[in-house]
Amino acid sequence: MSSINKSITELRRKKVFFFDLDGTLYLGNKLFDGVIELIKALKEQGKRYFFLSNNSSKSTSDYLKKLNKLNLNATRENIILSQHPTISYLKKNNYNTVFLLGNESLKKEFIGEGFTLSESNPEIIVLAFDQELTYNRLTKASYLLQKGIPYIATHLDDKCPTENGFIPDAGGIAALLYKTAERMPVVFGKPNKEMLLFKLKEIKVKPQDAVMFGDRLYTDIKMGLDAGITTCCVLSGETTLEMINKSKSEKPDFIINGIWDVLEIFS
Ligand SMILES: [Mg+2]
């Protein structure tokens, strides 16, 4: 695939680098080759970089701990998680009491942001990557959904890649609830382009000066295309060349084997 690698040299001109995490920079707790060196090179060359994840299984604090354990130099300023636009929506619309389908770690973040959590009398249901899901919680959510309560999700990825294979993600839980209540939530994480555009506005960089790296066509690549930024699909996660060839609308600008291919254009 050397011809593919050759063409990515134009990415040298970009000012902002958005990186998806699962499947792009690491799998589980294992960083891909070249990641540390690439981040170091970007830093030295004065480039801005942001870590993006739809994975709302952890709070922002826990995510920072995980990324810094992997030596990724993450801060609150350069991490964008799907719960961030979701929390911002809840606050803007004055929701206080939330039924959160999410892990303990995320629940702590919501409480820290001032929300009250309730499974019996909430104003809205928020679906996240709930790995502590129980049948009892699904039952309560199903009853409320049938009563017409507002329903939103941090993200709707179908599955999450891990070292041993895929595991069900928020999209899988939403599909399960759909079978019962016939409702789907409004989504705030990827592929919602605002996840990139709000940051570009904040740092005053034009979309054409940014690039999005990701392993998934229907979230990472779609979001980049919708936001008008350059997209680069890595084949180290969910997507195969065959899937890209088959896709009608989600065609990345570049395709690379993995993030390690980018390192050579910066060294
Ligand atoms: Mg990914």
C-alpha cells in the first residue's frame, strides 16, 4: 500500500489533527506502533491535536487517566467525548433529572455537572455506553419510553472494538430498546459534525486546515465529510478496504493501514 502512503504527504500542511481513539490510536489498552512518536512530532511542529471518542463508558476524568497512563499527553482541553455535547444540550434545555443508562463513572460526571439521577421520575432518558446494564434497568427505560419521555443518546455506535473482538455498544442497546418501545434517540456524538465544528470555531481554525483520522465510516468519516474537513480512514479497526469500496457516500480522502503510516511524513 505504498502508493496510498505517498499521497498522505499533503497532510503535513494541516494545522489541526483530530484522532479517534478505539481502533485508531489503540485497541483496548494497547497503543498502536508509532502513536507516541507521532504525538511528540506534532507537538514539536506546533500542530494542534485532539482526541475524540464516542465511547461514553467513562467519565472525562477517568478517560484522562487512561490516556495519560498510555503516555498520550491528554488534557481537558484536547479531549472531546460524546458526553460533552450531550451535557451541553441538557443544560441549555434546562433538564435537571435524568435517567442515565450508563456506567458508575459516567454517573459521577453527570452528578458533578449538577444533574439529579432518577430511574423512576426522570425528565429525560440519556442512553450512553452502559456496560453495567441490567434487565431491570431496561424494563424501567422501556416503560418510560412507551409513555413518550424525551430520549437522547451520547452516541449510537453498534459495536466497540476490543483486543478480543467486538462488544455491544450504545447502538446495540438502542436497537434492543427499539424492539420494545419502537423509538430511537436523538444523537449528539459522532457522526454529528458539531463535535468537530464547535472546537474549530473555538480555536479559530478553518475546516480545510484540519484532518480527521478514524476507523469507522458511519461515524468518523461521515462526520469529517459533513464538517468539510479532510478524512483519513485507518484499516486498523472496524473498516476494511472492501467496506470502503462498497460504501456509496462515506468515501474517505485517504486510506492508510494504520496511524503508524502517518509518522513518516513528520519525521
Ligand atoms: Mg474507532
